[in-house]
Amino acid sequence: MPIAQLSDVALRYEIVGSGEPVLLVAGLGGSAGYWAPNVEAFAARHQVVLHDHRGTGGSTRSEMDYSVELLADDLLRLMDQLKIEKAHLVGHSTGGAMGIVLGARAPDRIASLVLYATWAELDAQMEQCLSLRRRILSSMGEAEYHRATPLFLYPPSYVRDHKADLEREIAAAVAATPSRSIMDARAAGIMAFDGLRYLDDICCPTLVLVARDDILTPPYSSELIAARIAGAELVQVPHGGHAFSRVEPAAFNSLTLDFLAAHPIGTHAHV
């Protein structure tokens, strides 16, 4: 994956396919690899842009305070660097929160939004989950944090049926892990996010997508977002936990690509 050198951060990114640009933006883990089950289907119709967030993967491991707004600004500057004038944004969890920020702050750059397993207001359930994950990180270290992560992402039946796959996923996460301080700073920044102030200013076509068995950002979080964004479409699927795009990739791809096809950019920039 190439590197985009911005003023204060280097971001590792990848571009696959051709057509209208789509930004696939990962969640708290921050790695472009989250979208591995989806990239091929998206690239068959779109120019897909993926990146590792600041603090993760092959991007700069910045030891600093993090915020959703900081990560959103990084993504906007990456678009500038790649000369992408306007793109669809499909964001998972933290990636969706970044989409909320950009949809409100840079409406001329975002053609449509898919806010998947996303939140705008930290509630007691999400706070408990993230606080527990931070305590695991603090007291037990990075490896045990990564070992616990699938329990928050996947439905029980998926964990039951994919033990070997998840062991490989955990091992890869441990091998590529950021420092404990960066991971905690990223989680703290996520918990501090106040997305409610942005929702009324989003005017692009928006799909809000959530699985009913998501324990990290439960369906009521998506219901709140959809109620506040004018014209937003809310879709709740029965199964998939916090990682619907990985648990049911064919269903996720179909729902999302159909939405993007219904809301074309019209003209778009090529890298």
C-alpha cells in the first residue's frame, strides 16, 4: 500500500477498481484490512479508497490526544492529496462517526453516506463496553485486548463457527498492534465524541445500517441518527453483530451498493 505524506502524518492507503469514488472507512481498529470481505464487490463498480487511520496499521503511530474530528480531517486531507473532489463514504462505527463530521463540515465533498454500526451519542451500554476494553488494555496489555475484541464485534454463533479464522485474526492484530498508549488515546477520543451537533447539518443521501444483535452500538443508536438526518433511510438487519459487513458480506455488499447506485455522483474525479 502506498503512503500519502501529509503535513503532520503519513497515511497508508490503497486504491482498487474504477468508477465513482467510495471511501471505505474502518472503525476503532482503524485498519483498511477490516474491509477484506467487501473490497472485491465494491471495486467491481467503484474506485475504492481505503486507508489505515492515524495511529494504526502502516500510518504514523502518533502519540497524542485523538478525536473523531482529527481522524475526519486526516481523511479529508487524504482526499485532497489524491485529488478526489467528491466521494461516497461508507463508514463502520468510528468510520461512520468520521462520516457524520464530514457530512456536516464538508458537504460539497461527500456525495452520500452509509453510517453502519455507528453512534452519535455515547450511552451507558457503549460506555460500559469501551470502558471494559480500556481496562483490559490497561491491566492485561495489548494481546489480551485483541483477544477480547471479537466478543464485542461478532455474534456468538459466528465466534462458535469461526474459531480458527478468529485465532488468525487475533494473531495478526497482536503482530501489528499499536502501543497501549495510542490505543487508549484512540478509545478515549471515541468516547468523547459528540455527534449530535452535526446531524441536523447533514443533507446528503444517507443510509443508516445496523444489525439488531449489535451490542456495542445497539439499534437505538442508529434510530436516533436516522431520526435526526433529513431523509435518512434506516435499515435494520437481523444478524451480524457489530461486524455485519464481515459476518454477512454478501448481504452487506448488496444493500450498500444498491444504495450507492441509487445516488450517483454524476461527475467524479479520477486519481
